[in-house]
Amino acid sequence: MAAVDTARVDQVAIIEVLEQIERFKSALCAWKAAHQELFAGAQADHRGGWISGAHGLQPFQPNEAIPDDLRRALCGLESDEPSFFRASGPVFVGGELANLVQQAHQARVDLDVTSRPLRRLRAGLLARLPQGGEVGGGNLQHWLKLKPHQSIWRAVTATCGVPRLQIRYAVRPLLLVGAQPVLPRKASFSLTPHRVISRRHPEKVLRALEEQLESADRVDAARRDLARLASLLRAPVQPDLAYIYSGDIIHHVNFTWGEGSRRKVKTSLPLFWCGTPIDIPPPDPAAVPRRRRSDTKYSNVPILETLPIYASIKGVDRLSSSPAQLVDRPVTNSD
């Protein structure tokens, strides 16, 4: 009996969960109201700008409507498409909208705080499942489908009427730099290729290459790669290996203040510039930096033909000076 009592100590009473859901509903309503008010204010009295979103670059003049990409990214909640929530660029508005930007940002913070306990709670930790009258009869099915190891989050969002709520987008912080009393002297957007890097043990690379041998059109290249990997493993000091591929292009906004201080911020949301407009041109896609950074650890080209496997730069430098000449060869795949 004592063991049973101990097992129930960490269980969460359903009344506590229902109270958390009510607080979440309130925060969600405040979120919607704050963002709708901000967008309506910007739409009614903006001073132009540009938006880079799902439909590409869209400039707009003071007498034109703000692109709908901004409304979706700023005020949207229900979508399974990540590009739906991305819209960067400056929106020039008057100083009177600074408070609305601050309020929308705070609504995002509050939504994050109130939703976090519900996002982390697993069904198996509930003292009991809710009843139909507690969550609405039509929503009970979402709770009954839960397995003990699953989060209750989807059932919660269904109960609140937003079953496809993308919380990770709804709680991203807004850029507040343009809504501060002292605005930067200069602002510019830049594009950065997102490189996804995952360390790979040589044995794992070896197994992947052996799988390539089963493909008739890649068998010759796979055999050459196996020979290269074997030479690599015989080296006195083996370089680190990593699987690297290119992800999305990331927008950054760069700020410079009058006293010379600088700040670079990654963003997928617009910059509401609440003051006298300044020149903030769209970034040039051709200007994406391609030179090796001083802190880059891995080579710019893969060391294998059939897999995007890269070696640490020091290892590549050692290998390129050896008889094997592992990196002085044509490569068919690219980063």
C-alpha cells in the first residue's frame, strides 16, 4: 500500500489542469487581441516598407495595403506549413504604435509561460482523465485517445478550439529594437545559409557506405568512398567527421547605434520601426557569404562522393598533404 501511495505523489489533480487550461485560454485571447490590434494599427497608418515571406519579396508604399504574408505570420495560429509563419522585413509606422508592439511582445511571453506546464505534462501523470462536462463533450475524444507517455498538449489545444496551434511560432519574441525610445542609427537585413551539422562516428559512416553498395548506379562511387574511408581510418590522427546539409536561408537584422555599438539578431518576424523611416533595403540574395569563417571547423567540400560527410579542417589539411590525396578530387555532391 505504501508503494502505491508513493506512486501517486507526483500525479496531478485534474482540477489543477483545468485551472491551467483556463489561464491558457485567457492568455490566448489576450494574444489574439494584441496582435489583431497591432496589425490593424499598422495597416491603417503605416509609412511603407517591405516583407519577405512565403510569396517572396513584397514592397509596399504608404498608400498600399500591407501584404497578407505579414498578417499570417504575425496573427496566425493554425497551419502545418512553417513558411506560413515567416515574414521578415521593416514595417515603418508612427511612434504611437510602439506601445502596441510592446503589448504584443508581452502577450507572446505570457502565452509561453502559461502554456509551458501543459506542454510538458504527460497523460500518465494525471490523477484521472477529465470528464466531458469539464472539457466539453465533443473534446473528450481527444483526451481518451492519449497514451500514458504522450503529452496532453494536443488535447488541450483541441479543448481550446485551436487543434493545430503552432505554439513554437506563437511565442517567438517580437523585435523590440524599433519600438524603443532610442532607435538605432542604422539597420540592415542579411541572409545566412543555415548549416545543419551532426557528428558521425566512422563506423556509422562505414555502415552507410555499405548500404550504398546495394545501389547499382552508385556501386563504383561507393567502393571509392570505402577506400577513402579506410585510408582515413589508418591515419595517425583521425579527423572528426560530420554529416552536413544546408537548411533554410535565415534572415538576420543588424543594428548599429550612434555610439557605435552593434547587435545582430536572427528573426523570421517583421521589424516594426516606430519613428522616422530610414533606408533599410532588402538583402541581396547574391550577397550570401560563401567564404570560410575563421571559426569554421569543417571543410567546405565533402570528402566522399556518395554521402555529404565532411572532415574537420585540420584533418583535411593533413590528409591533403599525404599520398592518398583524399580531398584533391572531383566531388559530385555539395553542401
